Amino acid sequence: MIVPTIVMAALAIALMLLVYRRGEGEHVIALRSALDMTIQIMPLLIFALIVAGAIQALLPQELVLRWIGTESGLRGIIIGSLAGGLSPGGPYISLPIVAGLLRAGAGVGTLVAFLTGWSLWAIARLPMDVGILGWKFTAIRLIATLFFPPLAGLIAHALFSNVKL
């Protein structure tokens, strides 16, 4: 995690220097906005990380390996796709859960399927989709993306199951 942290820090510093050089006090606005977002997001992030840690601690590794580990194959990928599609919340919830499952021994294909299902299917988002876009468009979107989470999981499994993460 050190490399992404360094990259993000360098990007933040560079952008803040650009904002500061404009000389119109916008750097203060940027820092206030960052603080406001931190205050809003931090409680959710803390609880999501607790959930991720609890998942890792509560799930026996042999259970994880059997159902969603690298050796679970297509079954694990289907489970990951469905679990991702049913998973509520945004990235502050789903990404820590995936990190916890990764540390508990889940397969890369399963976790790619989980994140792809979460992103594309988003069952929790269906009421909003239907309300704003209508049933027909929502159905077309779901049908068009139906095979992508398992397919992404299979590709990740085939190409990266031997990669040490």
C-alpha cells in the first residue's frame, strides 16, 4: 500500500501547489472541502474496515478456500458475481470487504467477479434505476451486462490465479 499512498500524496501536493499558485485563496476552499468529505466519509470507512476485518477473522480459511478460493473455480466465480450484485453500498463498503476476503484466501477470479457484479448489476440500485430510467431501460441494462461479471472472473482466474497478491 506504500506505492499507491506515495502516488496519491504526490498528486495531492502537486494539485494543491497549482491551486495555491493561482493566488485567489482557492487552496483554502480545497482544504475545507477535503476536511468536510473526510468528516462525512470517515465513520463509514471505519465501520467498513471493521466489517472487513471481522469477515477475515470469522470465516474459517478452509471454508473460504472451498467456496470462493482459487480451487472453487466456476462455483466461486458465480458466488462472487451474485454476492457482488447483491452487495449494497459504494466503494467504501465493497472494497474493504474484498480486501478482507482476499486476505482470507478468496480467489482472484471470485473477487474480480464480485467487484464486476457490484459495479454492473447493483441490485440495490434497481429502484432508483427503474424510477429514473424506467423498467425497459433497466431491463436492457441488466440483460446486456448479465454475462460480464462471471466472464471477468473467469478471465482473471485464467490469467492471474497464480499471481501472488
